[in-house]
Amino acid sequence: MLSHFSGIFELSLFCFFKGKDIKWKDQFERRIELKEFKYQEFEIRRSYKALINSYFRNKSLNLYRNYSSEAKKTIKEMLVGKDILFVDHYEMFQYVPKDFKGRVVLHQHNAEFVLWNRFASVEKSIIKRKFLFLESKRIELAEKEYCKRADMVLAAPNDIEQLMSLGIIDSKFRETYHLGEDELIHKEIIPFEKTEKIILFLGTLSWEANVDGLVHFIDEVFPEILKKEPETKLYIIGKDADQRIKSRAENTDSILLTGFVENVEPFYKKSRVFILPLRFGSGIKVKFLNALYRGIPTVSTAIGAEGIEVENNKHYLAANTDNEFASQVVELLSNQAQWEQIQKNGRELAQERYLWENHLKEIEGYLGELQLIASSQ
């Protein structure tokens, strides 16, 4: 997105670098032409101390973890004379000065309050469930305020529906999609006979939605698959694996935990089924789109597939119970005709609906609307 718009607008950027992000700074600056680029190395990890401090600051935990007085000062200085402020997700909206004269676009990655509410619904601990529900309400209040203050809100179709339930007028919203590596659509098609009985999951393995879904899949679904297809392997690719995942992988030869992988292509080419066993979350799941681009038939829960215009039994196989998930995976492991049809349909849908080039032109049009409004006033 930054690359596209740096060729159209005079573009200034402020961002945080967290963890080891700073090592990519020089490469990033070589790729993107920016008028001004300022950043701050900053990270507050999730902890009980951070939670307590968030209440003293009257901010949701995520807002507190992304708040810096230094950043607030820097951003205010950078906004002088700017026409449009593009805010990437709700955590950064706390830096929008109420006296800013330009137009403000809020790009919502998720309806965040929905994600936390769903998280609460699958939590077994009563105390944690109450905390998660309370946090979802605090986030809801912030998202409601920020959407009302923004001149335009970009969000996925399913998230627009959720955010409108907070009383936000529909004219503020424009549809956006969190697309993935759409260059995968141009790679040669993967033949069924060249794949193995491998189930693939790819994602950040410290993110609780991924951890919860995988742990549940390993405990409740994978054993049923192995009863019918005992040679099946589960490959889990991603960085920072949670101990709950590590401990389960250590106890069996059927699960391969790879860690971070620089080149995923060899794993794509031999995997027969991609899974999205998510039990909570919101927004569009980029990993689903990447599977569509690459042509790996997917089994997913409704939450894993939301926001993408996929049809069950045409573009993927839907599974919302443990037994259904197991049977759908087994079906794709063994049914070549169905596998090939879903692969074909999925790639065709991705080519038609989910390419960056087309979507960036749509966003360009949205920003053009704001410029016209600003120039007429």
C-alpha cells in the first residue's frame, strides 16, 4: 500500500518498530519513496503490570501498549500542513489531534472488540473470561469513538457489519481487504499426485487465536484423522511457537514444528490440505487468501473464512464441529477429483476478486473522494 501511494502522493510515515523489526529499516527505506519518515523503537509487552497501568491511564490494554508521549509529540509536528491522515488500525487513532484540519481515514484491520468478545467465549477460566469480556467492552468504546471521529473508515465487509452495530453511519464505510502474497497466483499449479498426506498450518504461533485453534485441533481433531489416515503429517510453520504447541509437537512424530521459514514454497508444493481451525478472531485471514492463491484446498471454520466470498464445497470445505473438521480433511486427503475442483475454483476466485493491483486502485478512488470534499470546502 505504501509503495503504491508513494508514487501518487507526497507521503510521510510514522511507525513503531517492535521486537527485531528495526533490522528491516534500511531495506524498507530503499523500497519506499517517502517525503518524511520517522519512527520509534517501542514495545510494551502484555503483562499484568501493563494491564493494571492501562486502567490507571483509562485506556484499553492494546491502546496502552501502543501509547508513547514521544510519539504523540512527533506525530503532531508531522501533521502540520498535511491533507489526509491515514491511520492504520484503531490503536494508532489515539494520536489524532482533535484540532487536525485535514481528513482522517481509519483503516480497521479487524472489528477488534468482536475478536476479544469471541476470545472470551472460548476461555475456560471464569476469571479470565470476565477480564476478556471487560476488555472487549473497553475496546468497543474506543472503536465507536474513533469511527465517529474519522471521515472515512476502511474495513472488511464482515467488520463493517459489526462496526455499524455500534451506531456508526454506513456512509462512512468503504470496503477493504487484507490481501496476501498475490504473486503466488502466477506460480505453476500444484498436481495432486505430487503432494503428500500433509496438513499445513502457517501463522504467528504466539498469537492466541492461532495457539487456541491449533491446540484444539491437535487435541480433538488430529487423532480422528490419524485413525483413518495414519500416515498423515501435520506441518506447523511460524515463529515464536507457544509452549502449548511445542509440548504437543515433542510428543509425536506426526507433527513437524518448523519455526520461521524464509521460503515456504517447498512446503506449499507438497502439502495436500491447508487448515484454519480458528475458534475466535475477526477480519480477513491473509493465510486463507495465500492458500487460495497457491491452490492448496482448505478446511476452515466459519471464523477462519469470514470476509472472503468463498462457498462451501466450491472454494473450500467448511467445518464447524470437531467431527466435521476431521471428515473434511480426510476427504481432501483422499478424494483427488474434489481436491482438484476446489483448487481450480479457489484460484479462479482469488484471480477475480483478491488482487492487490485492483484493490489499491479502489483505495486510491476512496482517497480521491476525500480530496474532492476538501477542495470544495
